[in-house]
Amino acid sequence: MERLLYKLLDSRIFRAFKVKTTPRWIILLLDMLIVLVSFIATVVADMYSQHAVLPSQTILLNAFIVFIVYFAVSYVSKSYTCVIRLSVIEDLYRIFMVIVFSTLLLIGLNVVRLVILDTAFMKFWDILVIGALSFSMMMIERLCIKYIYMRMNSATEGRKRVVVLGTSFTSVMLANALKGEIGGKYLPVGLLSLKANQESSEINGFKVYQFDPTRMSAQFADDNIEGLIFDAKSKNLMNSGFADFFIKNDISLLSMNRVAEFEQDSDKDNDKNISTYIKEVQIEDLLGRDPIVLNNSLVSDHIKGACVLITGACGSIGSEIVRQVANYGASKIVLFDQAETPMHDLWLELKRNQPNAHVELYMGDVRNRNRVEEAFKSFRPKYVFHAAAYKHVPMMEINPTEAILANVMGTRNVADIALKYNVYKFVMISTDKAVNPTNVMGCTKRLAEIYCQSLFYNAKKEGKKTQFITTRFGNVLGSNGSVIPLFRKQIASGGPVTVTHKEIIRYFMTIPEACSLVLEAGCMGSGGEIYIFDMGEPVKIYDLARRMISLAGLKPDIDIKIEEIGLRPGEKLYEELLNDKEKTTATVNRKIMIAKVKTYNYKDVCANIDRIIARAAAGDVHGMIYAMKEFVPEYKSQHSAFEAIDREIEAEGNPAAPTASQPNAE
């Protein structure tokens, strides 16, 4: 008989009707049929024992009452919505409650009828029997469905053998769910216990592995285990360094962020496999730092209903600022950028995802002062987020004059015109490379910081209200040209993965975090501040490369080579958010701080920047770099041809520093 059933389940006809989840209306229909069968069986048994036949009208009326009561209670309690192949205790509880409430309701109706008409429509014993029979048969029904699904899903070929982290009820449910999937990608073969003395060697048919770093790798290898699945609750544990053990032993990590199948009220997810919500862990998930929490109400109060202009709107940072500003309900968002195709792509994205956003597309270059002024004159923005800049260090070492014209002259153009048109807040996006700069790009950003800050204090003395604010942060994960996308491309192409130095370290943050910082800084600042934030521990780029290779399921230096190619022109071994003389003050957000930096005389700043820009425009690279190093004496080139100019200045004994005051307390 069992072989016949197996053949039936494996037949082409049966497989053609396979579904991932039994439709709910079928479960409800089967439940109601069970109730009717229980009613008929009870009535027939009662008539047989009493040797009496009830009128057909009475039987039909009683059947109708029982059906309506059970249907109503089942529908209200949604007992038929459990995913049967996953549910055990939950399903049992729901069915039990349906039986109890239906039985009590029928008894209540019987009592009312007995009081009013002095006759009951059914015997009280029969009502209890119907409930008992229905409960038993509904459980048998669900066990049969569960068994059918298990038989349909008995094939394990092509499925990745995995272990589920934890031995809790949720972990067991997740393992059961994955095992019972039709066409699933993962085959759970065990549970990984973190308890020191786990008593059970098996739970619900799953082998329990005790976490032991000395034996774990061999155990997993013996059982051909390829991956570990953990849920969102274990993310902090993974971030703490626990994940490194598995990465080093070539065990892929899989993250479960949502268990849709356990959400019993979600109709739309009822036909999806659990595997749909499991993803391979990315390096961004394991950087071990707390996210920046944005003060949503503060930002909303400022941005909602305001006209916002974003320069460099199509870049990695600029485009995310656009998205977040759109979410906060800005009355108008002006996209200022010179990149035609990226602007068109961003516009299409906004039309699709933010159809109610009022977006203005404005092609322009921040180096073109007249074009910048046309934008301000046309739209009169209240907030300006200045993200337009050249950012790649080696590229700017090769093209230093363009770095000055875009990053310094461009910033001065936008800042001056923002002041002229009474913009409320101007927020400039800077970088940690501006601190003790060792390259042209970093120095240009420091010059831009100095100009915006000195412009604010000078304008404030003249009674003007525009607030100039700077945000300074480290590397952004996933931004155009950043190290992680580069490593992903190199791994995908078979390597090698190139690092400039084994000891080089960097701070990292996500694009949404960076833009959240920009928005909150722009809203909390009153002018003149340079905001930095707690970015957690820096990451060694060499270790990052090894982890990314391992997360890709490959072995570092075996499957993918890692090559050390030497520091690039202007590159530091480590970045700083502050220089040695700078201190910080706290803000209402414990992750965001204000750097106390020295301030400069505005006229002196203008004179020096005019000189630097004039030499850049004339193509006088030597004179331009010399002037930059004179004005920003902490700018010391590293791994660059411009180190010769440092030696030249030292030989002349002329480390001339600009006129500066102590850190401004305003």
C-alpha cells in the first residue's frame, strides 16, 4: 500500500499539480466537510442507538446550524490560514480553540432554545461528540497534508546542506520549514548549539552540533555541510566576530531577515518559499558597527515643504540625498549635475518610486558661476546640499588643476551664490582625507571647508542669516569606484584581488548612513560647524579582501590570489577624522560630534584661494601646489611626485602658515 502511495505521489499527474502551499479555501472546505461528516456520524449513531429516525427537515436544520457556527468561528479565528507543512503547536492550538468556541456556542444556542421553546435542537452529548470527532479528523487531515508534502519533497539532490544557528523553537521551525519546501534550495541537516552543555544530541530529527572551534570544521567537513543560516536576532553575534570562524573555514553564511511563512495573516506571501527570504551575507553586514540613527522628526520639520537643491545630485551620495529628501516631502527637489545619462536614470527611478515628488532637472557644472546663479535665481532653494566634487585620490594626483577648479572654485561659486540668494542652510560634504591631507584631493576638500567656514563667520558679522555647515566622514560602502565594488568585480573575474598595502586601514559607512548624517547635520547646525561622527573601528583592507573571497565561497590565495601592489600616489596607510590639535564637542546624537577647528580670516582665505585658482587656471601645477602647501601647511604629500615641493619648502625654511585664530567658540 505504501509503495502504491509513493508511486502516486511521484506520478507526473500528481507532480503537475504541486503547489508550494495548499490554498486556504481548500483547507477551510475540508474542515467544513469534516464537521459535516462528524455531524452525520453522530446523528446516525444516535438514531441507531435509540432505534428512532429523525425527520429529514430536523436533520438538515441541525446540520445547517452546526455548519454555520463552525464556519463562522473558523473564519473569524482564521484557523485555516496556518501553513500546514510548517505548523505544529500553532495549528493544534487554533483547531482546539475553534472546537471549544463552536461547542460552547452550540451549547449556548441549545440552552436558549430549551428555555424559550422547551425543547433542544440537539442533545448536549451529541454536540460534544461532534466536537471531539471534528478535532480528531482535522488533525488527521493536517497530518496527511504534511505527510504528502514531505513525500513530494523527499528529493535532496541539488540542495545545499546547511545548519541552522540555535536550538530555540524558532530555529527548529525554520529548519522544518526549509526541509519541507518544494523545490527548496537548502537542506537543513542539523542545529548549531551555542550552549555550553547542550543535553540533546537530536531535536525533532535534526542533529545538534555543539559549537567547538577545535572540532567544528572537521565535523562540518565530515557531514558535507556547506553553510550556516542565522536570523536577524543573531546579527549582533555575527558582527561581534563570531562569523569569522565560519568564513575562515569556508562555510558560507546565510542571513534570514524575514520568516514570511510564519506570518499567518499575510496572504500575499503565502505562495513563497522560505528560501526567497534567505540571502548570502555580504561584507557590509559584518563590519561590526552600530548604524547612525537619524532624527526623523528634526529632518522632517525642516525639509517638508521646502525647496532643496542638491549639487552632484547623480553621484552616490547626491542621489541618496535626493531619495531621502523626497521621502521627507520636499516641495521641490532641484537636481544639479553635469552627468546627462545618470541624471536621466535617476529621474526615471524617481518617477517610478516617488511619483509625487516635484523634481527639477538642471544640467550644469559648478565651475560655471553663471549657470549656478541661474539655478538659484530660478528656484530660490531654502536648503542646498553640496555634493559635487572630484573624489578619487590617484586621479586627482594626475589632474591636480581640475581638482582645484571643481572642488575649490566650484564650492566657492555655489557658496557665494547661496549667500547672495539668502539660502537658509548650505551643507557641504567633505571627507576624512581633508584631515592632515597627503594628496591633492584631500587638500582641495580642506580648502573648501576653510572657505565655507570663513565665509559664514564673515557673513554673520555683516548680519546675513545663511548657515554654512560641513560634514566630514570616511569611505562609503558601495559608492562609485570604492573598494568593495572593485573587490567584487575582481573576485567575479577570477582575481587577483589587489590591495595597495597589507596594513592599510579605512573607516566605512553605508550610503544611507552618510546621507542621514548630512541631512541631520544640516538641520541641527546653526552655522560654522564641521560635523564628524563615531564610525566604529577601522577595517584593515587586506582582511576585508580575505573575508570577501571567503564569503564568495572561495579560498583566499588558493582560488583567488591577493596581490599587494603598493600605495598609490597620495594614499595614506590610515585616515583620520581629526588632526592632533582638534577636539570635539557632543551633540544630541551621541554618534555625531562637532570638530573644534581653527578658523581663518576671510580676506586672507580669499586672497590665498584666488592665488591657487589663478595658478590652476593657468596650468601652473608647481605654483598651485606650492601655494596650497603654504596655505595649508599640514598638507604633506605621500607617495607622490609633489613630495619634492615639500622638500623645496623645507629647504627654503618657509613653512608659512596663514593667519588663523584659536578654535572658534561661536
